[in-house]
Amino acid sequence: MSELLKWFEKRRETKAIVTMQKHLATTISAVEDLERAVKAAVSGNEKEEKAAIDRVTSAEKEADRLRRVFMTELAQGELPPTDREDLMHLMKRVDMIADWSRESTRILDATPIQDVPETLKKVAVQMVEGVRDCVAALRKTINSMMEKPEDALKAADEVERLEEKVDDIFEEARRLLTKEEKFKVGVAILINELFEAIEQAADACEDACDQVRVIIVRR
């Protein structure tokens, strides 16, 4: 067993491991509230949309704080430099999911969703649901990495499959955008930026699971 996997096994309750788990949970909360914000916007519930956006903002800030704590704890630990670097890269990639969730809500907040065609609203909902599924599968991947590494590779394949599904929805969104004739240019630009930001959140999930593969296969 590698030194990193031994570290996971022996030190599950250390601050670094606990912080990693808290960071992942906070990231998942950001994605879930992004989903709630988009669905509230589509349904015209401005109060719930704003509340969900505020929660995403808070989650993203908390994720940044936890990332800094994790980096400090890891730097002070006994792991070899390569193992520390691998875990730091994983943390940064997971953190990008929260960052893109926050960026998505910034764009959503600026978008006059009432002027967006129903077909595109439906696509936005499908995309955020896809990201929610991606990050849930990523949690399984990371937890498996710390408990049963052989299962983590299978879980990583599921993340990749779900990310590809989001990509397919994004491609369909672009096709729908070109077919809309009565559509203000400014609104079209914003909704396309929203789709891109949501897609980047899914990409970040895949990037994180790729890093899990690196950690496992290297050892």
C-alpha cells in the first residue's frame, strides 16, 4: 500500500481529512443551490432565486476558506512532497466546481429570464441537474479513493459519463440558440454565458475525478 493510502487509512480523523470532507460537502451544497436558483428563476420565484444565489455565494466563500485551511494542514503534515502535491491539486479542482457554480449564479442574476424562450429554460434546468449528478458521483469517487481505491476508478468512469451527458445538452442548447429568431442579442449572449459556466462546473467535476485517477494509478 502506498504512503498516501496508508495515511488515509490511519488518519481519517485528522484535521486535513475532516477539512477535505467539509470542503466537498460545501461544494456539493453550492451545486445544489445553483440548481435551486435556476429552477426558481425559470418558475418566476424571484425570492427563492435570490435566497439560493446568496447561499451559493456563501458556500463558495466557505469552500475557499476550507481550501486554505487544508493547504496549511497538508503542508505541515508528514506526507511525501509528491503526495501532498497530488492532494493539493485535487482540492483545487474540486474548488473550481464551487467557483463555477458561483459564476453561474452571477450570470443568472443578470439575465432577464422572462425573456428567455421556454426551450432554453428547459435546457438550463437539464444542465444544472446534470452537474448535480456529476458532483454526487464525484463524492462517491473521492470517498472510495480513501476507503476502496479499486472502486474509485469505477466511480470516476461514472463521473465522466455524466459530464459527457452535460456536454451533449450544451451542444443541443447551442443548436436551439441559432434557431431562435425573436431573441434580444443581449439576452442571447447572457444565456449562452450561463450555459458555458454551468458546463464548466461539469468539466471541473471531470477534472477532479481525473486527478483521483492520477493519485490511484501512480501508486
